[in-house]
Amino acid sequence: MLAINSNISLRFKIKVIARVVYLSVLSIRVGVERTRLVMAVGIACVVASSSIALGDASSNSVSLDSVTISTGESELAETLPLNQLPRVLSINLCADQLVMLLADDDQIAALSTLSRDSAGSYFHERAASFAQADKRAEDILPRGPDVVLTGPYTSRYTLSLLEELDLRVEPLKIADSFESMLGNIETVGAVVHQKERADELVQSLRLKMAAIKRRVKQFDDSTSADGQSAPRAAVYDPNGYTVGHRTVRGEAMSIAGWHNIALDKGIEDYGVLKLEDLIKLAPQALVESPYSKDTYSRGQAVTRHPALRQAGLNPLIISLPSNQTICAGPWIIDVIEQLFTARELL
């Protein structure tokens, strides 16, 4: 049974009941969406009504005059007190990481069901301290968040239901560069009202990036004096999946001083390199990121294909943890460090 969070404000509960009145008059719904709507508002009604009945009237009192009950399209009026930080719920793996970085613990209503997955979540151990929420509206509503962080692939039905219940929804974009990753940090910092914390983190990351760029430049200057060009490498994920310079990993390779052979094939963001491409372009290193350690599929085994050896190639295999490559975050500095260290070993 779903546990009801005791931190849900009475204002929110009344707001949900008011919105249910509006939703009940909507007559045009289709299949699954209608079923999920009924389930969501039903749970919300039970939670709200039972909590109002059992709650402490002295500590949870609220004036009905402060809540706008409407059956039209206008939003319900509700604002947080100036000294109250918003409670946030994330249903996106990458948003989970930034929420754990920036929000106070008591601000986190719940994280996504992937937040504890060690292969995908950088902060999987810390995530064990927080509740998990499914992407369904009927799982989100009883937790009473002030804001829900989503990703670009969240179901439109879920988004529609949350918006109809006047829950604030903030989508997080997929970061495709260091700068866009910093932008996501600033976005989440603003959402959770921790702007100063976010600004400090961004400044720290800029300083670390500047430092590693100086190291790479010094190394480049010394190798170019010897007539050496940038070593060739490629990201080579299962089935030849690769990335170009318009991605975080592609940018990291470039910063670390590698020439990404995906560019030679005209791949700017995402694409595929065939085994024949590897043999022809002869990379000195292949960058892989197996989802779980020591669990290689046949698609991943291509990096060890005998055809590479028969062609006289013996590329260095650079293995990056998958929880540093699935989502963009401050650990991109560690990724660049690993790529640069591998380059120094050539």
C-alpha cells in the first residue's frame, strides 16, 4: 500500500479536491487516459479527505479564501511562504542526480525508480535514503510535491494529468555539452530554490575545467614539438553505437586531446561505426561504457573482434563507468581526466 506523506500541506489537499470538481465535469476522454485520470483523482481525493479529517486542525489550518476553486481553465492560486523551500519529486534519472546534489534532504519527496540503479545512477548509494516514485500520476499525487522534475521522454498522458491538477512540472533537457550541463545545474538550482549552491558548483566546475584544459595544452605543446598529431579514438558502444562532437562524451574526447574518428564519417551527434570503419580508420583507442561491469553482450564484444587484430590493430580499450556516461553531471571532469590519462599512456 502506498504510504501517505505527512508533509503534504492542507492547502494542497484542498486544492486537489477543488481540482477534482473541475475534472469531474470533463466528458471527453479516451481509453487509458480516462482510466488513469479516474485512478489519480480518486487516490488524491482519498488522501486529501482522510488527511483533512485526521489532521491537526491547529497546525494545518488554512483559509478557504486563500484557495481559488475554479471549474474553468485558470490556475488555482497557491504560493509557498517566502521561508519555505519547495518539495520536489523527480521522475527522471538525470534529474535525480542534480536534485540530490542541490536540494536539502527534506526537500526531496521522491526520486525515480532508476535512482538506486548502480549502473545508471552516479549517486545510487545516496538515493537509497529517499523514496522512489513511479512515473504514473496516481503514484505522484499522494506525495504532494510542489514541483515535479521530468525528462524529455515522460509520457504525455502523465504530463497532461499533472498539468490538469495544476502541479508545477519542470522538464530537464538532455545536456549535449559541458555548458548545457551547467545550464541544467542552474535550472535545478532555481527550481529547488538553491541558487547560491548551484552557482558555487558551477563556478567550481568551471575552474576545474580550466585547469584540465591547461594540462592538456601543455601536453599538446610537448607532443607537437616532436611532430606527433592528436591520437585517434572512437566511442564504441554495443553494436557500433558512437557519438560525435555534439555530445558530452564527444566533447570530452576533444578536450582530452583525442581525434574522434566519428567526425571522419560525418557523425556529429549519434551514429554507428561498422567493423569495417574501424579497420579502415584505425583508431588507437576505443572508448566503451558497459552498462554493468563484466557483463558483455555479443554487441559489446566487437571491440575484441579478431578481425581488428588480423588487420594489425590493437587499440587501447578505455572503459568508462556507465553511471558517468548515461547522464551529464559534475563527473564529466572525471571522465575527461580518465581520457587524458589514457592518452598519456600511449
